[in-house]
Amino acid sequence: MAKRGGFPGGGMPGNMNNLMKQAQRMQRQMEESQKELEVKEFVAKAGGGAVEVTVTGKKEITKVKLSEEVVDPDDIEMLEDLVMAAANEALRMAEDASAEMMNKMTGGLGGGFPF
């Protein structure tokens, strides 16, 4: 009788099974790392420390701290610029940490799987 296509024993070949296990392990590790990153805080300062913004790994601003000397009713634009600068820097820090985590997880493959 001629052999039909498919795999002996009707199961996945060892290589494919191993790849699936690796993919599942990588997914679990990514989920755990993402949870760790979400609770991490990133603090950035502007104006020599006069403005401080704290952001979580979920990229949510959780705290804005202003020094009294930076609050000048005659120069609101400067304060707005400092808050924006500190917030943007804190968000960049969170994004960099996220990208670094992904790079570690994917081995520098840009988010792809190694197969």
C-alpha cells in the first residue's frame, strides 16, 4: 500500500511542536514583562527640576509636581512649556523601556518570531 502524505503517527513533527512550545513560552514571558512594565514609573524633570512629571509604563501621567518659583502668573506659557517638555520626556522614557523589553523578547528581530 502506498504511503499517504502527512506525518507518521498523525501528530506534528518534533520541530513544529518545539516551535509552538517556544512561541507559547515567549508569549507568556511577553505578558509577564508587559505587566511589570505597566506598573513601573518613569520620572522626568524640566526647568532644572522645577517641573517633574511621573508616567507609568501604560503611558498614563500619574503625577505632576511644580516648584513654587516656576508658578508665575505673568508667564503661564513658560510653565506650560516646562510641563509639556517633562511629560514628553517621561513618555519617551516609558516608550524606550517598552521597546527595549520587546527587543529582548524577540532577540532584535523587530517583533517577529524566529521561524
